[in-house]
Amino acid sequence: ADAHLWAARWETLVAHRAAVDLVQILTWNDFGESSYVGPVRPGQPLPPGAGAWVDGFDHTGWLGLVKHYATAFKTGRYPPIEQDLLVMWARTHPKDATPTRPDPVGRPRDAGLLQDRIWAVVLAKADGELILSSADGNFKTIGVAGGRATTVDVPLTPNGYMRGVLTRDGQTVIDLRPEGFVFDPSPPAYNF
């Protein structure tokens, strides 16, 4: 979801852990609504039509964040970050796009509330710098503090890409650019 909702919800749960007995990830395998965090296994049956927004869209990056936040929820302390992690997500088309062919599912009722941005969470084991970009001239550079989660976002660029580069001491630590991702202003169908 937009606005770093995954990280924000977990941080709220950690902050109020004394009042919460149990956290359940209800959408672990909710392939029909594309809100799954678990892996899609080869040959796994999907709800009819869900392949259009599941096939080729790996959500397992969320699992690294689950481990970080669930540990904090259980213990009351965020764990030391032993390995750098960058998780990025975005829709594949603008919120106001019109599909190039009839879409039997249609546009979600509140799609206009969404933002056309790349969202990212970085877990860095030491201080560094992140460049988040959606086109060669559209990027944001921020300092990343080691030992904690850092959130950043940048506007998506029509026909652009999604890329995050984490550097430390002049060396590239992570260079993530999901293969095949294009922010398509004229999609064949909706994918919210």
C-alpha cells in the first residue's frame, strides 16, 4: 500500500505491543487481492483471474521486513541489523491510467486516493546513502542511518523504472532494479 503502510503498521504494533496479544498477517496468501507476502509456489492454484496481478510479481521482499518487525514486537527491542536490505514497491501504472482493452475487474472504487510513487524501506547495518530513482533524471538521495529502518519515496515516471542504490564509504552495497518493471501509462489492464 502507499505511504509506507507496511512499515508504519508494524511500527505502531511495536510501539503498542503491551496492548496487543497477537499479530496475524491475514493476507499471507491473499493472491486474489494481490496483498500476499508469502511466496507463490509453482503450480499453486490461484483464484480465477488472479494470475494477471500475481504472475511475475514477487512479494517475498516483505519477509525480510516481517522478521525485523516481528522480532521487535516479540522482544520490545529492534534487533541489530546484520545484513543490508532494501525493499521497494510500486504499482505498474498510474492511478488514473485507462487500460488499452476492457478490464472485467475494473478500477477499484478508491483508486484516486493512491499516489504514483515508488516506496522503499531500507534496513542498513551501518550509515550509508540511498539513491532511489524512477528515471535517469528523477531521483532522490538521502542519508541512511545504520541500525534502523529508513523510509523513502520518489514520484514514478511514465515509462520509467524502479531502482535503488545503497552505497557506503564509496562502495555499492545494494543495486536493485527489478527486471522487467516499467511504469506503463497505457496498461493493458488495471493492476492495483
